[in-house]
Amino acid sequence: MAHASTRRLPAANFLARLTMLIALSFATLAQPAMAQSILRDAETEAVLRDMSKPLIEAANLRPEDVNLVLIHDPSINAFVATGQNVYIHSGLITSADNANEVQGVIAHEIGHIAGGHSIRIGEGIRVATGITLLSLLLGAAAMAAGAGEAGAGIMAAGQQMAVHRFLAFSREQESRTDQAGASYLSKAGVSGRGSLAFFERLQNQEYRLAIPQDNGYARTHPLNRERLAALEHLYKNDPAWDTPTDPLLEARFQRVKAKLSGYVDEPRHTMIRYPETDRSIPARYARAYAWHKSAHPQKALAEVESLLAEAPDDPYFLELKGQVLLESGKPREALASLREAVRLAPDQPLIASMFGHALIATEDPQYFEEAKRILRNAVVRDNSNPFAWYQLGIIYDREGDASRAALATAERYSLQGQNRLALANAEHALRGLPTGTADWLRAQDIAMVARTEVERERRRR
């Protein structure tokens, strides 16, 4: 068995260490989201919006300004990034027992946004950096005077003090955010039971993983037992403590939890969680995705058909039927279900994007004009969907409109953070689009932003 030794970290490495600590804090970084897969689903996004709306309003924020983004990550977590963006890990949804637990987490993350913590973290960094610089100067002075060991000790002590100061700053923000989240739940009339259950789950996870519980000073977050103690009295004495979750909202949450499990989990795990003896709607929903994922389209369709037999006008069941047929190589057969889903849910651009994809996948020119109309409407409603821009680019290319195909491609690459490709395609579009038109101006905007980012990347190298 190897023995783990400890040693002092040279003062010159402090900034690297501090950067690592910042990354482990309440996660105001956007990079983790970019490094992971963002999951888009119309039904799930609608449920998350409805779950969070009263909490966002309780924080005096505008629901239309706050974005909830689902990330493919099995860990039980959520975080905020710059701007009003809440990133929710898929593992949080699939492991939650009910909607109220997720609402507790969302309320906490909204507290970070309302508190401006993604901006204020700079305060903690400045204080820590100031302590470090002072200790470096004092240590260097001691060394210059011939007291080498004393100088090194001053530097090491200053480094340790700076790290502890930053961690204390982070823990204080987390504690304040816990209190803010509790106030939003109370104001919205939402019970804090789910929030307590979530912290209990995190605490149990720490025990299972043997995470030390005796040193709160070396953590970015307060100990979960401390958070539970601070919040339990507050929640249990709140008028909303015994308020149940709206049954319809809970039923919708259980559906999206099940479909997400079917989509992200290994099929065998989904089948264990939702065995074929379970004939509930969530179970059949989950199995439909699991069967489709494991290349059993007929079994997937059988589950979907059983769902449609009970709810023939459910746009999300129709969307799933169309998806199974489309991704099984039967795009023409998928059109009827997807067209009906779009009719029943005209405000869902993600469903429209899949319908546009199916129309193109038929490779039948008679459907191309309809596909272009559907996809253009989809990107007007949601212009942050790279897949829709990709499909629209295909249509323009098929029509021989190279300039608009390049513009659609530039939009896609811009959303994906591929700035060089975005710039190249935007410049291509500018050469062919009529000067001064809306499309020409949009291509100019993309080119300007992409050029700035490319230059910034060049300077960092």
C-alpha cells in the first residue's frame, strides 16, 4: 500500500492552485457546460420552465431571461455560469424522487444569479491575490536579508492564508444562497421538503464515498450536515412546508425523469428501474427510449403505440413515434406523426426541427419547400439550435443557394464555439448576399464576433 505524503506547494504555483479551487467552487465557469453534451428536449424544457417560473419570479427576475440548460452528466449537481444560466445535470433529474427536490436545487441556483455571484467571485480572488502578493514581497525581503527559511515560511503561510480566505468567501456565498433559495421557495408557496431531502442525499453520498466530514475549512461549500441544521428549522416552520406539489406538475416530472433515464442510461439499467411488469406511463415511456436505443424499433414502437392508445393527441408521444421511425430508416413513415405533433404543439421548435429533418431525409424534392418553411419558423422561435441550422443549410444547398447555406452553417458553427469555421462561412455568405439585407447584416455580426474570438485565441497561444 502506497503512503500519500504531503509537502508545501511553492508560492509560484499559488495562482494555478487558486484557479483549481475556483473551478471546484459553486461553478460559475461556462467551460464545464461546453465540454459536456447539452441535451435538448421539448417536453423536458417545458417542465423545467414551469417548475422554475414561480421561483424565478420570487427572486424578482424575469422567467424569460433565465435559461435552464440540461447537461448529459450522471452526477447529482447543478451550477450557474456567467449570465442568467442554470445548468442542470441529467443525474440530478434521474436520481430525484420528485419535482420538489429539483425545485429546491433550482431555488438555490437562482440565489446565485440574484446575488450576482458569477460577478462577485472576483472580489474573493482579488482579496486572496492581495494576500499572496504581500506575502511574496515580505518573503522576498526576508530572503534578501539572509533569512531564507523565514522568507520561505512567510510565502507558504501567505499562500495558505489566501487559499483559506477564498474558501471562506465561497462558503459564505453558499450559505447566503441557501437562505435566499429558502426565501424564494417560501414566497412561491413551494415546500422546502425537497430541498432538505436533496441535502440529505448529498450527505449520504459523502458518507458512502468516505469524504471527510471533520474539516469544513478546506471546502468551497459548507458541510451538508451544517446546511441541514441551518435550513431544517427554517423550512419546517414555513407555511408552505405541508403544501403538496401540483399533481399535474408531478406527473409531468415523472414522465420526463423516465424518458431521460431511457435516453441517457444503459438500457439494462432502465429495464431494471422500469421492468416490463410496470405498465405505468413513465415506465412505458422509459422503455420505449431504451428499446430504441438498443436497436429494437418494433419493441419501442409497441410501447409508444400503447401510450398513444391512451393519449392519441399527446404531441410528445407522437414526437417519439416519429423519432423511432425516422432513426430506424423510415423517414416517410415518420411524417404523419411528426406533422401531427407540430400541429398540436406549434410553439415547440425542437419538434418542428425533427419534422424538418424527416422531410429532408425522404430525399423527395416535393417536401423541400415545406421543410424550409418549417425550419425557418423553428430557428425564429429558437435560434440556438445547431441541428436546425444544419438542416436549413442542407435545404439551401439543395436549392443552389450557396450564400444562405453558408450563413446557416456559420450560425451552426457559431453556436458550437467553432469560431474559425464560423468566420470562414460568414465571409463566404457576405460575398454572395445582397448588401444591407437582414441576412447580410447577420453574416456581418457573426463574422465580427468570430473574428474577435479567433484573435483572442491566437493571443492566448
